[in-house]
Amino acid sequence: MKKTAVVILNWNGQRHLEKFLPPLFAYTSENQADIYIADNHSTDGSPAFVRHNFPQAKVVELAENSGFAGGYNKALAQIEAEYFVLLNNDIEVTENWLQPLIEYLDNHENTAAVQSKLLSYSEKNKFEYAGAAGGFIDKWGYPFCRGRIFETVEEDNNQYNNVLDVFWASGACMAIRAADFWSAGALDADFFAHQEEIDLCWRLNARGRKIACVPQSAVYHVGGGTLKTENPRKTYLNFRNNLILLYKNLPEKRLRKTMIVRWFLDYIAAVGMLVSGKAANAKQIVRARHDFRKIKKQFAQKRKENLEKTILTEIPEMLRQSIVFQYYIRRKKYFREIKF
């Protein structure tokens, strides 16, 4: 058993595997890690393709598509390693991408997980939307990144090359201690996809563990490989899962006020989408809120367990302001302008 397992969750992504597995094997020493393809019940022949063209890869075939969270949970349960590296199938790694992540975990025992600097595959001078140089969250539950706030994505001019503790690490390229992954309860399979890594990182933060971005590791991410940014299904999952995220993790004294404010903000967002011609997306916001009300009770036990295990309610990497207000009213578009 090697100390590190790089695990790519794949669903009908043979075109990505064909393009991005060669650099992964070229830049990942056999002595560093085992590379696994966890196949989420693909129908495009991905497992056979990998076995034929990359026999050095280990293939874990899952019996059904359980989404990002459930798929990873089922795959990682079959893999033994000290560190898991969750890597999207549409990531192009660079030379020496893995070593900085592992060295940081080796030297910082209080850190549970780290992410690489995520850059755009199509515009390589820019950060990538889904993680950039580390993730944060504001007081009302809106995620943003060092290098990306809402639709403003910065160019990478090495301005965020310092290692920094963050609120959440992107699941596109995250190295996490296996012990922390399992002790925190793994990914929540009820999310299916989107924001499940933020939920996991919130639990880790609340239990006194640290999350960091290590920009000395850089990778390029295609992004939107499963659902495009404007896809109504993605809108639905993001809004529904964000409400679940808040319900599961917020301290009791902040929960009611936050949910009231979010009611107003979500419907303002729905009206904004309707006015901008995105009626299908607006409808999905309303549907997400409706479905959250229906399923909230099934997360009550998870909330109870999270609060019982919480030792840190005031997490330094949570913005105590509204990022919506800072961005849209005060016109602060860049991370460097935000004061924590």
C-alpha cells in the first residue's frame, strides 16, 4: 500500500481520460502514489478503455451512478491509503503537482485537507471558477474564492501564491487525510453533487481541523464537464444544497436569522434571473427552496451530530459580512479588496 491514492471519479468521461491521463502518469511517480479510476457506472466504455490503454491504473467499478459524493464514498471505502487525492477527470496536472500537497500534509498535522491552485484549461492565465486559489464562505452561506467572486474571475499574476488557510478546498483537486475524511463522516451522499466538499470542510473546520490552499501545486481544470454553469439542474442543486449546508452546520443562535435573510436573497436572485431571460433557472430556485422544506427533517440527525462534535463555532475563514453586498453594492470585485 502506498501512502497516497490519487482517485479520479469518472462517469462517461472517456474523452477526458484519453486527454488527461497521459500527463497524470507522466508527472506522478509510481513511488509517489497509486492512481485509481473509480467508475460511476459509465456507459461509454471507460473502464475497458482504461484497462487497455493504462494498465498501470487501478479500476474500481461501481454498480450505479451515485453522484460525486456517493461515488467517492463507495470508491474510497475500497481503497487503503493515508492520503486520498480527489481529482476530477477533466484536470490537467503539471510537473511536480503532487509533492507540495503531500509535503504540506506531512508537515502540518493540524491540517486535514489541501487543494492545488486551480487554473482554467481554456484560459490558462486565469483562475478556474470552481476553487481558484482556495474557497471561502460568507455569513449568509455564499461561497466565493481567492481569485473568483461570483462571475468575476481574476487573471493569475502570482498574487495568491502564498499558502493560506481557507474555509473549503475544491473537490476538483483535493488531498485529504483518510482518517479525517472518515472521522468527519465522509461526503454527504444526499447532496448528490455540488457543494458537498464545502459541507465536509465545514465539519472539519468546526472540529478544529485546518484546510489550506497550497499554490505551489498548480493544475488546469476544464470545468463544467458534467453540468454547464447556466444549466437549470446545476442552479437547482447549488441552491438546494446550499440551504442543506447551512441547516446542517450553522450554530443554533445563527440559524433562524440566516434562513430568513436567505429567503429574501434567494427570491431576489430568482427575480433577477427571470428579468434576465433565465426563466428556467428562476423556476429551479423556487423548486430548490420548496424541496428543501420538504426534506429538511431528514437532515435533523446529521445537524445534531455536527453540533455535538463542534468545538469551534467562530471559524476565522468565514467572512462576517455579506459578499453579495460587498460585490454588488460596494463594487468590490477582487478578493484582495475583501476584509475579513
